[in-house]
Amino acid sequence: MHATTATMQAVHSTALGSCQLDPLRKPTSASPFFSSINNAKPPNQHTKKHPFTISASSAPQRETDPKKRVVITGMGLVSVFGNDVDAYYEKLLAGESGIAAIDRFDASKFPTRFGGQIRGFKSEGYIDGKNDRRLDDSLRYCIVAGKKALENADLGREDLGKIDKVRAGVLVGTGMGGLTVFSDGVQALIEKGHRKITPFFIPYAITNMGSALLAIDLGLMGPNYSISTACATSNYCFYAAANHIRRGEADLMLAGGTEAAIIPIGLGGFVACRALSQRNDDPQTASRPWDKDRDGFVMGEGAGVLVMESLEHAMKRDAPIIAEYLGGAVNCDAYHMTDPRSDGLGVSSCIQSALEDAGVSPEEVNYINAHATSTIVGDLAEVNAVKKPSVEFDTVANQKQQHEVNPFQIHSDLVDTTLSWRFLHSSPDPVLSGSLVAIAISLI
């Protein structure tokens, strides 16, 4: 879905080949990187500093006060391939597709009758029985993905006592909120009157409840809210969570998004927007970004959550550091509700701002996780954006799994990008080697 906002994040993998941040995973007394952290003096607030070396002379710069460094230490998701991060990515690498005919309801009268529907979802004991039965699926997905991300970061429930919960927050967004409970509430009102509306209608329908329930369950008292910006939702959450850490307002943040919109009103709404592929005879290849025969995106559902921490906090608890967040940006296309600017100006200016914030030059970027919705105008606008002289990249692997879908794409892309570094040795793309600086772009 394309509308008015672009977001872009720049992140750096430390587990690939030789780079300035090689010592990041395991602290050693001999490492100049860790010695500089341990012996750091109070920063001069009037001095421009960057915590890493930039080799390219053309790297853009921005005058800023020194910021806390932010790292990614955990990942969790709920997807059509199940709830295991490694198994999920292995299926992506194998070219498997989770797209199939919708069977949750009778979709035979819709022009689009397929999607990335989750089947047989199990909360695996992460949600108590009563809530597991009554929560909207978007909330169930959020809770499971969030707790799995913490476990992936070596912060299972028994380990949460090791962190200051007052300085740990949750920022999980959603584009459409508790759509099932909303739809059921409207139907109850029309058919049986207001007395038959569940008392959980408002709490489960509003978009911030996923973040709230995770925080209540885990006792996390830091920043807690939700952002809803359609396909850019999780990128916004990722960006905002990182800034809470950079400004010293939190030590740790859970950031990501959740969606469960494959119900009649959700499918019908996207059909009405004329945004969906109608390739019912071949659903597994329906999403075909940049293909001349592309005809729209494919709906999906699920959740993706990252654990983000300040570098100092992660090092103190010997966390499994996956990557470092270097910077990001958000802006507004200011053009149309559903169509992006054809010249790509909104996206290109956002990319440029993010590169400046990260202190990274276009020459250093060798991986783009594109939005690539497979829509006629959206794909073209995105290509025009990355080809602009101000942000043109020399050698870039532009990855988009063909079976990746919206609106789940808004939450899975950040996990996909991070996983692409961890499993780089398995990637069939020879361009991806050595130190990796990547960007994730969302255009809505």
C-alpha cells in the first residue's frame, strides 16, 4: 500500500568477514574497540564525533552530539513458516512459498482468493489459556514474537531480572490493529444490539494493546506505545526505538510490528483499493516485483520483533550481538493517499537523510531490502528513487523474496535483513561478501 511516508534504516553486520567492528561479538582486553569503550572520557558536547571509521571521502556528515550506540541482540517472529527464525529463513533461501488459497473463510466471491494465511498457529505456552482463546490474532502474534525475540537475546523470563525493567520498553506497531475483534463487534452491534458487544472490543481493537500486553506480562516499564503508518509501521517503530536508546531514555527496547488482516473485511478492503494480485491460478508466483506482468501485492499476516540495546548494556550482560544500528530517517511524500511520487523524490531524500544520520556513504551500501510490492506504480517509483544521483549505489544486492507479502512485509523485512547477515554464507548471491552495510526501505 503506497501513500505518504518513507522510512529508511542503515544497519551494519559485524559477523561478516573483516571490518572495523569485528570485535563486537566477543569482548577481549586486547581489542582497541573495547578498550576505547572502557576508557572513554566524558564527551565534549561541542565536538562532532562518530563511533566508527568511514573510509569513503564522500561520506555525508551531520553535526550531532555523540549518541549511544545501538545494537540488535535478538529476533522473534510468527510467520506462515512457523515461529522459528532460523527455520523461516532457511525456507526463504530454499525458495519455498507460504502463499496458498485462503480457507479461513469462504473467499470464492472475491477476485483475489489467496494469501499468506497462517494455519494451525500455536502460542507454544507463551500465552495463558484464557487469553489465548480470546485475544485477537494480532495480539497473539505480537506476544509470541516478542517473547521469542527476548529468548533469542538470552533474556528468557528467568533472565529478565538481570535488566532494569524501568529502562526497558516496547514499541510494537500495527497497520490495522485488532481487525477481527473490530469486525466481530460491528457485526454483533448490527445483528444483536450494543449489549452483545464484548467488553474487550475497545482494548483489543486499539493499536497500542500489543505493546501494552507485552509490557504488562513482562513488567517492562520503559517507553511503550504503538505507531501505525501502514507498510512503514515497523520501520517507524525500529527508528523510534533506536532513538529512545540513543538519547539515553532506555537501555533496551522491543521493536517491531504485528498484523492479522486476512479476514473478509481486510481482504475486501484491499480488493476495493485495487492493490492485490489476482493471479489465483498461480498464487505462489503472484508477487513478482519489477516484473513486466506484475499486478499487485499479496496479503499476509504475522509478526516480527527485534531486541535493541545500547552497546554498553549488551556488552555488560555478554549479549549475542547480531548487528549494529547506524542510523535512520523518516519523511513524508506529501503527494497522494495511495500512489507514490513517480520521481521517487520522497524516498531518495529519506535515504539521503538516513545515510547522513548513519555517517555512511552510498558507496558503502551493498544490500538493499526493498519494499517491492509488485504494484505497477510503486515498483517504478522505488527504482527511480535508488537511481537518483544523490543516493545512487554502485554495487548493491537488491533482495526481495518473491513470496514476501503485505501487510506482513512491514514486520518481516527487518528480521529478513538482519537474518541476511547471519546466514550470508548460505546466500546464493556472490555480491554479498565481507563487511555489510544494509538499508531497509519502506514506502507507503
